[in-house]
Amino acid sequence: MSSCSRVALVTGANKGVGFAIARDLCRLFSGDVVLTARDEARGRAAVQQLQAEGLSPRFHQLDITDLQSIRALRDFLRREYGGLDVLVNNAGIYMDLQDSTPFHIKAEVTMKTNFDGTRDVCTELLPLMRPGGPTASKTLVRQDLKGWLFQCRCLLYGFRLEGNNGAPAGWRGVVASRVVNVSSLEGHRALKSCSPELQHKFRSETITEEELVGLMKKFVGDAKKGVHQKEGWPDTAYGVIKIGVTVLSRIQARHLSEQRGGDKILLNACTPGWVRTDMAGPNAPKSPEEGAETPVYLALLPPDAEGPHGQFIKDKKVEQL
């Protein structure tokens, strides 16, 4: 069992936006940060890089397309921490438009990772999210993040500061769990290109997880038959799958409100924006550090925050689907 009671987890964190999120959480989160990656060697190299910067992340291997790998991580969190406080679902893939892979294979592979994988992680780990409430014996402010650097970073993420130590207001003596599903504006663009019937289904406030899964499977099935455009789908596998991630987040938030309303868990989807990574290319306007700002903002929403919840966030502001 770890000596630290609180833990934040970032999937797909060995490079790019995920790595930047893990770095910021190491600096700002009051507790352990677990960096995960599918490739163990790359994940441990990322941990070593952060250690060279004076940070102390932990590593655990995670392949979100492998249920056994997800459950091994779940068991590790139960054993070491007895629960989970922050979950950032960042892992995902992008198959470039110039990629010659047939469209139906792009749809199937992207679905397996970006939607099914994210959903499976949530299925196994959301039950571990701790309820919000007071802590009897522990101050949740990182004492090693004193002075101007801590205060500047808190201001960057929009937190109010109080007292002489610069601790974010409302953080002392309370805990709150946060879930962040990293989606994309490509999903919003893809939705606008869907048929009116599909748009209505995706935007429904009462859509169930089963209905959403059925829609996503229909997209892959239509792609395999070569009729996806005829059936009202746009010609972007990545975009359609990200619609699924955003809508799934809304459904998950609704379930949390219905089943664990008193636990003060906030769950949102967000976009990091167009970021210079291996996935998005070198011409993107944002650095990985800039791309991490909104996910980290959501991961560190103060314990007294009542929202956002079940929303899609762009640049720390709610964006309507």
C-alpha cells in the first residue's frame, strides 16, 4: 500500500499531450501520479524524463484494447490506493487521411481503441472513483510547490488563491474525484456532417449507453459494407468515433448523477485543441503543454465546484454538441 492516499492516473502518457498532462499533475496534484503507456519501455523512459525534472511519477503498463491489462491496472489501484481520485482518459490513435488503409479497417481499428478501449477503462475504473468529502488528517496542498511557480501555475489554470501559502481556495481538508475523457473537435465537425436523423439521436438527452454502442457498431458495419455515406455518416472514422467518446461522457456523467449524486464526482469530455504531436503533425498551432491546459483544468476542479459536469470543454469553456 502506498504511503500516499490520493492518486491520479493518465492513460497514453508516454508522449505528446498525455505526457504534458502527467507532468502538470505531478506538479499540481496533491498525491501520486501514475503514468501509463501501452509500451512499457517507452512508458518507463517517460517516467525517467520526469524524474530528471525533479518529479516523482509512478508507472503502470496499460493497453486499453486489452481487458486483462485494464483489470491488472484496476487491481493495482485497489491494492496500492484503495481507490482512484483523478482519471484522465487520454490514450487513443489517429489514422491519417493520407493513410492508404481501407476506410472500413480505419473505422474498425479506431473504434476498438478510441471508443471501446475508453469505455472499457471507464467500466473497470469508474467504480473506484472515491466520493468527495472532508479528510480528517491530511492537508491536500502540495507543500513542495511553494512560491511564485505554484501561484503562477494555479492562476494559469484559473484557480482562486487564498492565504499566505497560495493554496487554491477550497482545497484544504477536502477531496473530490474528477474524470476527464479527451475527445476532439473533429467529433463536433463530424456530427454536423451526419444526417439529421443521426444528429437527433446523438444529441438526445435520454440516449442510453446501449443505444450509443449500437450506433457506433452500425457505423463500423456500414463502413464494412461500403454504405456509410449513404446511411448518413461522414467520411471520417476518427471524427465519428470521437462523437461517440463525447456522447459516452455525457451518458456516464448522467449515470454518476443518478447513482452517486452525493459523491461530487465531476466527469467531462474535452478537446486539447490542434496540438503539435506525432498524431496531429508539426504544423499545429498549440504545443503539448498548451494542449494539456484544459484537461488539467478539469482534472483539478476545486472540491466545491458543482460543474461543469457531463459537458464538452474547449479552452476551459463549455462547447455545445
